Amino acid sequence: MAGNQPDTGQDAAGQDAPPLTGHRRIQDYLKTLDSSPGVYRMLDGQARVLYVGKARNLRARVSSYARPTGHSPRIARMIRETASMMFLTTRTEAEALLLEQNLIKQLKPRYNVLLRDDKSFPNILVAKDHAYPQIRKHRGARKEKGEYYGPFASAGAVNRTLNQLQKVFLLRNCTDATFESRTRPCLLYQIRRCSAPCVGHVSPEQYGALVRDAERFLQGKSTNMQAELAAEMQAASDAMEFERAAALRDRIRALTQVQSAQGINPQGVAEADVIALHAEGGQACIQVFFIRAHQNWGNHDYYPRTGGTEAPEEILQAFVAQFYDGKEPPRQLILSHDLEDRDLMAEVLSDKAGRKVGIVVPQRGEKAELVAGALRNARESLGRRMSESAAQSRLLAGLAGAFDLPSPPARIEVFDNSHIQGAHAVGAMIVAGPDGYMKSQYRKFNIRGDTLTPGDDFGMMREVLTRRFRRLLKEDPDRDSDLWPDLLLIDGGAGQVAAVGGILAELGVVDLPYIGVAKGVDRDAGKEEFHRPGKPPFALRRNDPVLYFVQRLRDEAHRFAIGAHRAKRSKAVGVTPLDDIPGIGGTRKRALLAHFGSAKAVSRANLADLKAVDGISAGLAETIYDFFHDRG
């Protein structure tokens, strides 16, 4: 059921009255609402969504906003701005909670608690599509065949665990293509990090036993593993198999080192996420610790956007609902504060996981100690962030003063290009603001201009900026979102600035400040010149903090552009004419290259030789031959 548009009405003199807003407007909706569960949206006079909420009883929930007094400053402000409402009824409150989170994620309302910088977490994958399973880091959807272990809080945590597994269990991490092409052991075998299954130094059965041991370790079932290895070592020694005994001895030592490094792991918690909130000065930090298989697999901090007056229960309720949207919850959540509706959240997460998910707020014991540790980290992280934010605010204010901006910029976009004589050209955009670098907002642009002269930096910048601002104008023509920049920084001098001005003028974006950052005399860092439209270039003092700030922004854009260019170039290195042949995927491409040695040799092969390649049928062999010889 959708809400009505604001009433216009007439005053006593018959003149059009301004639309009702605030609690009086909300009161009008009570006549049409019943006690069904559902989701409501509060909109301002321009139909922008201010807030999304769910209710067990829509009429009762909305009536609380219809009161003229008794609200927190944040809620009172939201009510004053409300010009209309929309409603969607659901069968259950659990459905309402799920719908609420979908709408919050999609609409990002100003008055909701919003989880920022959300991302997927890496896992460890033991791939099971090969006689010698590979172990590697995996991020994203779990589509590949194998066993997944995680999540880990960071790529670093995964890499450390993979390093430990290599030391103890000697599992391979090379790709299948590398595995198939090996003729002798690689360096990892020489430094005792791999058992060299690629050249037959270990049988499939022996390697399978190593894989099973590694999985037992990842599942937290390693209690008896050391004793079993010691018994095997003794048996090998008794049988005078001293090389095998030495290898088992090295594995025992590595396992001992791993276990001693994991002394902080909880004994009574097998699988849980520990979530702790610390709020101060209108800001909040939430720490999430991942406990899997009685092991601490790292932590990650979040800084949700809040109004500064929400209760901890409200912030955590919103965080948990948004955090597990798209992530599988563990068997237990251990929280520092209770939720607004703990039972409902447990029901929704249990349905999502297909098993029971418990939510506890411990007061004593090991779980309370875990929460205390997470709270300490949250408090320290928020303190560091507030200190950095104060310094960043001073830099932004200094930037505004140096460049005559009307106010400190909340969003700075920095653009750069990277190429080698025009080849593999990539444009890059980084974003910075009061909280530092906004890496989730970084963008790269593969330069498409076929008519560009190689190395035409002006043409590349034109394409990048045109694509960037055409999309912005399409998504937000009214320019009332926080996706619009307050300042553009361009790598270049007067010519680049003039080009940027022309591009923006063509698009109708005429009031956006932009500045060119040129290297200056001798291209020396510290002697940068700044170019603005219609004004002479100028420089900042060599020791000015604003100068260092701009240098860091420019260097970050350059780093990001170089990385994107290298990735594009590396990808292009592996491209061959075989990629354009219908029916040739990665496996058949590798088979052809392994058989003939190169794509050029494939192009010269006769039909009989093509048919002799494993996995290449007679029909596909004819397709390949026709592709290179233009038959028919």
C-alpha cells in the first residue's frame, strides 16, 4: 500500500495553503493504517527518502511519530522534514526486517544508521576438482568445487594461514596450468613448503592424507595430530626411512610453532563473530572478530554513519542486519550490547543460514573476555580515527583557504592516466574526504577511444571526464547527493585545465572548482605549480602541510592508475588469437598451447594434428583450422 502525496488544501480565504509537513502530516496517515507488519518510508518535500523503518504494527509505530513532543533532536528534525510517507505491508515482521534492509541498502536514507565500506571477506579454498587439490585464497561467490574455510578478516590473515599450512602440510598453491607444465620441482619444494606433487614426488594417496590433515587443522580438530605425526616419525625411524622421518620432524616443529602462536584462541567458542560497539563524540566504531574452529581469524573495524544520538541497541541492530546481508552468519553472535529485537534478528539469521544462529550478550566468563577485548579495540580504533579526522579537517580547511574555495571540500576527486606510448591506456579516479581516502569510491576507466593518437593525454582526460560526469548527470541530475565532488584535482598544467573547463562546459557543469597540479621547475616535488581557470599559476610554501596533502593525493591517484594499467597490460600478455575461436575456453586453450607450444604453431598445424590434441573433437579441429585458414 503506497502513501498519498502531500495534501494541498485551502486556507480560510480560499487560497492554496502550503502542504502539511511534520507530525500533522503523519497524523493524516493513521486513518488508513491497520495493525499489519510492514515497512514505512518517510519522504521530504522533494520525494527524497529520509528514513526507512520496519514495524510489527504499522499503525502503532507510525502513531509514535504523530506526537508533537517527546522525540530526540534527530527524530524531531526528521519528523519536521517529512512531507509524505509510503507503506508496504508484509506477512510477518521477519519479512519486514528483510525488506527494510534491502531498501536501506538501495536508498541510503539520511536518517538511517548506515554500514559503510562493506565488503566481502576472503576465504581459504581447498579445490577438489583435481587429483592433487590446490589450496588458495578465494573471495566472492562460492561457485567452485571444493571446501571453503572462513571468513578471514583480511587478505593478510589468509596469507599468514596459507603460509602456516604450506609449512606444516606441504600443499601446492600453483595453478592447474602451472602444475601441468612443471618438469622439475619449484623453489617451494626446495624450501620445504610443497611436496612437489607436480613431478610425482608424492602419490595421490599420500597427498590426499596431507589434504585431510590440513582440513582437520582448519576445522580445529588438530588435538591428536601432533601425537599421530610423532608416532609416524618413530615408525619411519625404526624402519630406517630417515629422510621421511626428518620430513615428519619438520612438520611437527612447524605445527608446534603454529600452535604456540595461537595461544590467544578461545577454548570454549568454536564458531562465532564477536561484535563490540564503542560510541563517543557522536561517532561509533564497531569491531568484528571472526572466531572459527576455536581460532581467531582476525578482526575488522567499521564506522557506521549515525546521527550521533542513537542508542547502542539501535546502532547494533542496524549493523547486524546490514552486515549479514549477503554473508552467511556463524552459529553464534557474541555482542557487547543487546539488540532492539534480539529474538527477531535470531529468527531471520537462522532462516538465512538454514540452521540455528544464537545471539548472546555475555556478562561473565570467556565470552565476556572476548567482548572486552573487542571493546578495547573499538575504543582505541575510534580514538585514532577521531584524531586523524581532526587533522584531516584542518587540512581540508587549509585547502579551501589556499584555493579560495567557499568551504572545505567534503569530496575531492583526483584524476590521472597511465599508459605506455598509448598502449593499455587506463584512466583512474581516486576520492578523498573528511575520513581520508574513500577507496570504495575509486574508479578505473579503460580508455576506449579508437581515434585517439597514442599518448594523447588530453584526449584520454576528455574521455574519462565525459564518462564520469555523464553518468553523474544521469544518476543525479539535481546534484543533491554526496556523489558529486566539491573539487577536482587534475594532473597537469594550464593546457589540461583549459581542456577540463571545455569538457565541463559542454556537459553543463559550470560551477565545479577544478585545479591542475603541475610538477613545476625541474619536475621537482615541492615546486608544484597550481593552475586555476582565469587566474595566474601559483605555488605553496615548500613546507606547507596543504602542499604535502595535495602531493599525497596526486601520488595516490598515480599509484592507483599505475596499478590498473599494469593489471590491464598483464591480462593482455596472455591474450592469443585462440581466445577468439568459438568453443575454445581456458582448458582447451591450455591443451593446444601445451601440445603445440605456441598460438603461432597452432595456426600452422594441419587438421590431423589438431584432431590428435586431447579434448579437441573432429568438429572443433575443423573450426580451429578454418579460423586460421579462412576456408569456406
